[in-house]
Amino acid sequence: MEREKIKAVLTIAGSDCSGGAGIQADLKTMTMHGAYGMSVITALTAQNTTGIYGVHTVTEDFLKRQIDSIFTDIVPDAVKIGMIGSKFFIDVIAERLFYYRAKNIVFDPVLASTSGTELLDKDGRKDLEEKLFPMARLVTPNRPEAEIFLGKKIETGEQVAAAAVEIGQRYGCSVLLKGGHGAGQADDFLYEQKENRKIWISGKRYLVSNTHGTGCTLSSAIAANLAKGSNLEESVRMAKEYINGALQNEIYLGAGNGPLNHMWCK
């Protein structure tokens, strides 16, 4: 009997030693979606539920070696990009992913941690937009990140939709503008750039305190769903359902903003 080939997903991101976000959250999410998770680590962080207390980046050469090691052996069916940590890594990541013709790239443009620690400066943000946005099948900024990229406030639903379209048309990528940072319901707006499709994806706001790693988890779930053959809208909707379950089935760890329950659907 022919064995079914498991889908492989690569995460390029920073490590969270407390396990709630970054590489650790990505791998848990991929596993829960039945995908084989692999990682390229951009930086080690000393952090927990109360904040980030240190960041140690790898070298550009070692970053390249990690990416080459993955693509020359287990070729991923999707790639999630999270915390990059250094503007100098952007060229390496963009060049290597282009060289290997990586597919189903989901880019979560992490600019700051939940606790407010800045993770990429202004020059780095510009490079993200110009070099990585156009390569992505989907970019998943939250409202504060979209405001930084566009240089203007985003407050109303109409402004959310317009901002997603503006980013998508500017860089030639689909955009999921996440609504979790706004008031009211946690509705997201999906703009599929090639098809010019504009879709509101409704979401319920849960009054919970343990939300550490939500963005990492969502983008990894989307990447896993894309790797398994779902289209973009289906991948986003299923990822939202997974996030909802992880929030509803709350766990209590740490003294601060605790992690999601990635194992809720086991």
C-alpha cells in the first residue's frame, strides 16, 4: 500500500524559550495540523510571559546554512516567516527563498513583541516591504503594524479594508489585516490580490488574559493549511477556528500574558 506523503512546513523565526510564541509556537501549531514542522532560527530570545530580557541573533552565514540544509533535503510545502531580528537577514532570506522557488510563503511581519519591545528598526521595515512582501502568498499584519507600514491611523472598518487593499496593491501580495487590536469583534479582512477578492472574516473577541503567541500561531496554522492543499480563504478560516479554540480552552501559565493552549484539539 502506498504511503501518504506528509506535508512539510518551514518556519523562519526567533526562538521563545518560554514556548508561547516564535519557533516553539509554530512547531506546536504545525504538529497539531498534521504537518511536519521544520525551523530556521534567526535569533534566540530570553523571554517569558512578562517580557523579553535579551535577544541574541545568529550570523548571516549560519542563517544561510540553515536554509540551505532544509531546501536541499526536505523541501517544504509552505514557509512561514516571523521575527527576523536583523535587517541584514532580510537579503539572505529573500535571496535563498527566491533561489529555491519557495512556495506558499506566509509572512507575519513582526515589528515588536506583545510587551512592546521593538524587534526591527525603520530601515529594516523598509527592506521587509520591498523584498519580502512581494514574495509572499499572504502577509498578515495587525492594525498597529499596518499603521506603521502605511504611516496613518486605521480605526474604522472601512479604513481596515482600504489599508489591506493598499498594501496588497502596492506590493503585489494578498493581505490578511488582523482586527484583534481594535475595539468590538475581532474581525479580519482578507484581500486576495490576484483575484481582487475582498472578504471579511468574522471573529469573536474572547475576554481572556492568555494570548501570548496569537500572531505566530495564526500564521503557522495558515501555512500548514496551505501546505495541505486548502485555498487561501479556507486556510485562513480554518486557522481562525483553531485560534478560537486555543483561546477558549485557556491554560494558566506564568505571571504575565500567558500562552495559548496549542493542544486544545488533541
